Amino acid sequence: MNIKERILNAPKRKWIRMAIMDLLCILFAIWSGYYLVLLLLLLFFDCYITKFIPWGAWKKSKNPVVRKTMEWVDAILFALIAVYFINTFFFQNYQIPSSSLEKSLLVGDFLFVSKLSYGARSPMTPLSFPLAQHTLPFFDSKSYIDKPQLEYKRLPGFGSVERGDIVVFNFPAGDTVALKIQERDYYALCKVNPNGREGVWANKATYGDIVYRPVDRRENYVKRCLGLPGETIELKNDTTYIDGKAIEDPINIQHLYFIQTDGTQLSAKFFEGLGITNDDIAGIVGDKAENILRPFFESQLDSLTVSQIGFDWTKANKGILYVNVFLTKEMVNELKKKPFVKKVIRQNDFYHRLHSFTGSVYSQQMGVYPITYEKSVLPGDFPALWIPKKGETIRFDENVDYKVAAYERCIKNYEHNNFDYSGGKVYINGKEVDSYTFKFDYYFMMGDNRDNSADSRAWGFVPEDHIVGSPVFIWLSLDKDKGLFNGKIRWGRLFTSAKKK
């Protein structure tokens, strides 16, 4: 049967199927701007109508092994292509690995992430294995081929990132990774190593190979957007300010607290009843109040000062003090109702009060961005920092050391310019400059679990090309502290909204 006869004799159902595929292909081309995909129309015409290329010739094989093998190959190839297409342009699964958004999103929550919320990115590293972010399981090798690298392009979406949104994004500081310590920020490793970058690269026994990862192959993170492009963000004693105005905290924001009791011992079961995870319970320290407070004062305890700091301090009963307790505002209110609880004090508030009396500054758990610029910052504070905006210009006319430390990574690593700073002068792409105009919008991301979140306060801005999408709902939630038949599945969280405020 020749091609003309095949066209004339093609069943009506084949024409309908081809028309549906053609329509989807045309709509995708209009949406994405990739009009080369219209070449698939010819492929569909051949697959459904002319069958000039014998796509299913293997089905007529007399060898059953060949037919069975090709059935599996056909099914696997179709599944891989479908998964790659869906994951790239529409939806993706993501699992919460850490407690940085506790109690908004919990460790073990599986999220359905929409890439349509902010518009999907076109493939930047197109030759990659589906469902593997950067490493193939079992083989411990790269799941992608570095070249070609395509330019960043974002397709039309339903909206843009707004303040308060929970956002999934590629970890910006994950552009460079020490393979033996992948959970640590490479730039922080270079900072703390006595020999800096050279020390990290020279010590393969400790750090392993140092590798570069393309934007879309970097680790996926999830945080809440607090600062938008062009704004100035600042934190003062755990209060966030945008352009000098305090903004409302997320409902489930969580901080570290001191709990002082009248001598009553608080059990692990008591803390678990508050909703504190086993990992957090393990970090709680309880002892006599005077034992815990003594290191904060160089010699003997001053009862007046301790009382002014906020604790109930009497000679008769100083009570037991619990340190490193993660609490939400709701938990704090619940604790204050207990007759045996004397005081509940936010630890960062304690450090601020202590500083006002003694002048002492106690270091934060994580470095404060930019980590290459030495500064003294109280816990719960973050110095005012302008967030770059596309088309806006920064001038290197004053505070040049600080501006270079804060924005060099944006200019060099994210916007791919040669950058040099020497003799107090800035050189971009080999030319001395006194200003720079940004090509991308940037965002400032933070976790709701404020004292246990490695976020923009430590590693800086999130460029727009790193934005992956927005979680829509929780389709599964597993509690790693519970057994399969003892509350492992958090049924009450299944198919609930992931857009927690």
C-alpha cells in the first residue's frame, strides 16, 4: 500500500488522535515560543497516518524474546520522555529534608510543586536523566551532561513571586560543591579553612573533588520569600523590616527559647506533647538556672542584673532553666499558662538584653552574609541590605568594600561577568567601573524556623533564574520519628495546602 492509499484508508480514530496531538503541539509552541517543536507535526502525521517509518515493526517479530524486550524498551522510553517533559514544564515532586520551615512544612512532607505558578524555565541543561537532580543513584555519577548549556528563559506563568510565598528554588551557593561534604556551603568551608580556598582544594581526603553544577542541577531548597527585588531588608531582634517598616511574621514562625520552671523537671514526653520533634528534643539542655546563666557573667551572678534580664531570681529557688527549646507563639502562650513555668524568654531577646547590660556580643549560629565582610551582629539581627533588581544600578562610590562583598557573587557567579577588586577599584570584564546595572531580579528567602535555618541571611540572594516553582499541596507526609503502625503517616496533612502563611 502506497502513501496515498494509506492516507485515504486511515481510520477516522487515527485522524482524531493525530488532530489532538497536533493541537497540543501547536498550543505548546505558542506558549513556549519554541516553534521548532512544530516539526513534530510531521512525526505525528507519519506515526498515525502514513507509517512511512516502520515504528512498530518489532511487534511483528516471530521471536517472543525480541517482542517482550522491545515492549519494555518502548514503555520505559515513553515513561522517561513523559516524566522529563512533565517535570521540566509543569509539575515536580519535592520532599522537605530539613526543619527550616517547621511548623509550616514538616520534615517528611512530600510536596506537589507547580512550575506554572511563576512560569516554567526552559531546559538549561537539556541532556539529563529524569528524576535525578544531579547524581545517579547507585552509580554515584553525574546525572547530566554539561554541554550544551542553554540560556535562561522563563515561560509565561500564572503570577510572580510575592512576599510570604513559599518557594522552591535551586540553591545559589550550590554552584560549587565539595563532594565529600555536600551538605555544607562551599563558600563557608573556604571561609573557615585556615588556608581559605587553596586549603579546601588541596585537601581531597577531607573535602573530595570540588565540582561546578549548572543552575538547574543545583540542590533544590524551599524557603519563604521575605524580600523582593529593589527592597531593603533588615532584622532587629527577630523583627523583619522592609524599607524601614516592620512586617508581619508568618503564623508558624518559631524561635529558640529559655524555659524557667520552679524546679519541676520537664520530660521528653512533655516536650513531645507540645509538638517538638525528637531531633529538637535531643538538643534541649536543662540544669539549675544558676549553672546555665553563670557562663554569661564573668565572675559571680548578680541577682539584680539577672532579674532585669528577665528571669525570676530568688535565693530560695532559682529553678531549672531549659535552653534550646524551639517554640511557636502558640506554644509560648500554652507554656505560660502552666503553674510550674516561671518564665519563657526568647533566647535572642536575652542576648539583646544582656548586651545592653554588659556590652557582650555572642556570635550567631551561622555566618552572616556577606561572610567575607567582618562585622559584629547580635543574634536575631541582620544589617540592612538592598536586594538587587533588574535594570537598577549600584554605584561603587562609598562603602565599596561592603558593596563588593555583598554583590560580587551576583555580578560574577550569577550574571557571569569577570570581576576583580584591587586597590580600592572595581574591574568588570577587564574595565574599571564605578557602577553596575543588574540583569536579574533577586529575592531574599528565609525559613520560618528562624534560629535553625540556613537561608539568605547566611548565603545571600536567590536570582530569578534559580526559581523552580511553588508548592501547591502536600500529597504525602511521613513522620520519621514514628513507626509504620504508630503514626508514621500524618493522615491529617494529606492533600492539604502547602501555601502556608
